[in-house]
Amino acid sequence: MPLFSIIIPIYGVENYLRKCLDSILNQTFRDFEAILVDDGSMDGCPKICDEYAAVDDRLIVIHKSNGGIVSARQAGAKVAKGDYLICVDGDDWIGSSYLEEFANVIFSNQPDVIVCGSRYCIGENHKKHYTGWKEGFYDRAMMIKHIFPSLIQAPNASYFPKSLWAKCFKSSIYKSQQMKNTILNMGEDSACTIPIIYHSNSLYISNSCEYYYRINPSSMCNVKKPLKTDGPRLIHEHICHHIDIDEFDFKEQLWRKTTHELFSVIVSLFFKRQSYFSIRKEILQLIKDNVYHECIEKCHFKGSLAALFMAYSLKWRITFPIFIYSKFVK
């Protein structure tokens, strides 16, 4: 069995896929399998996947009907045989030593999770992003002390890095905690990473930045469109079912996280071509949802003016400032 299984969900990234796959085949550490999940892509991606798999048997291709990134990752995890699981998006790429650096940490420390930095890429400009936590090994006690206070969301609205990429997970833990609901279009990573870290006994923070995250203006995360209004609630419920929410201050953290994500959804509603008043009516109805109402009423932020504005506007149903804010969202 390989040490690593790399899951690559692929949809509509024909212009970037070869660079991604070349970076995987150029790894200095060779003990891996890469699972290319073609999620019903309508461009040249299926052909590119088959082309690369034909020349290297470590590449496994799954062709499936379009179901979204969560279902693509589920399909990849279902067949993954590696001891550790790594997620790479089809429009990103990794440095040649990415797997080797993970392997060295595993051979030395055997952590359940490894978290590394990344590089945000716009064209030829690459900016390093570190995790914000001290490099090194964290046992369970150290995780509780240093990681858990912001695992979901701290009072100042900061949180532990939530992406599935730039991380390496013990496969058994990942598979037991991955997001089951496949309809989400934002925020699904945190619904997976939070339970994984909670159920882990050890974690390693690395300052390596060998994951290259492409900021693509046409990607889902950068296109102005309304988000699913039930997304924050579904993530909230998933986290409640996968961790002991009564431990530590997780309940308070989750109230903040859900309120924060609901605010993002409400901002996105103003991207619709409807009148302000019709959208305001939809927002006021949305806030009546039992989960959202509880989170808004009980959440408390401090140390962040932006977070205080967010919570205040939702608690008092003041929507016009949110409407103005939406005009400046990039």
C-alpha cells in the first residue's frame, strides 16, 4: 500500500490541469497514488486524465457525473489505499518536495494531521501564507491548549486554517469525518477539517509553503453569486454530530462560526438581480430559522470591529449597511 493517496477533484480546469498533474509526477518522494476524479467535466479534462493515467499506473481515474466537489472527494476517498490522504485541487499545483516533506514528518513524529503553509498565486506573483501557529509537534494536550481555542472560531473571528489542501491526514480519520452532504458550494472544507482535528491525538505544524493555491477569478470562490442559504446550517449540524460540542467552549465558537457564515450568505443574496426590499424580506425570513436565530442571539465577538458590525447588524436586523457592504465585496 502507498504511503499517500492524493485526491484531485477535477471540473472545468482544462487550462490548469496539466500543470497540476506534472507537479504530482515530479515529486521527489515516489510512494503515492493519485486519484483523479473527473466530476463530469465538459471540457478537455477527462481526456487529459486518461492521457496521464496511461503513462503512469500510480494515477487512477474516476469518471463520474457532476455532483460537486464534496461528492468528488467522497468518490476519491472511497478507493484510496494510502495510509495518509492529501487533497489537491485541479487548478492548483505542488512543489517537487511537497510529499517528501510530509513523509519526513511522518517518519519522525507519526502525527495524525500535518498542516503546512501555502503560496497564493495570481499570475506570476506568489505570496507565502504561513499557518500562524508555531512550527513543531503538538500532542493532544498541546492541541487542547494552543489549537482548540480557535479550532472553530475565536472571539476575534480568527480560526485555525480550514482548507483541506495544504494538509495531510491519516486516512482512517479523514474517511470517518468527511462531509456527507454533497450540495454545499462554500464552507465544506471546515466541516471536514474541524472534526478531523478534534478526533486526532497529534498534529504537526510546518512552515513549508510548497502548496501553490491559484487565485482564479473564474473559480467558484471568486464569482459573485448567491450562496446556498442552508449551507451554514448544514455545516453547523454536521459539526454538532461529529464532535462533542459541549466540550471546552466549542458551543460558543460554533455560534460565532455559523453567524459569520450566515453573514457571508446574506451579503451574497444582494448579488441577485432583485430589489433591495425583496431581498431584505428574504433575509428577515431566513433569520427566523431556529439554528440561525439561536446563533445570532448567543454569539459574542470581541477584538474585531468587522465581526462586531456583522453580529450587530444581524441581531438588530439592520440590512441596509450589509447592502452597502456587498457593493465593495471583491
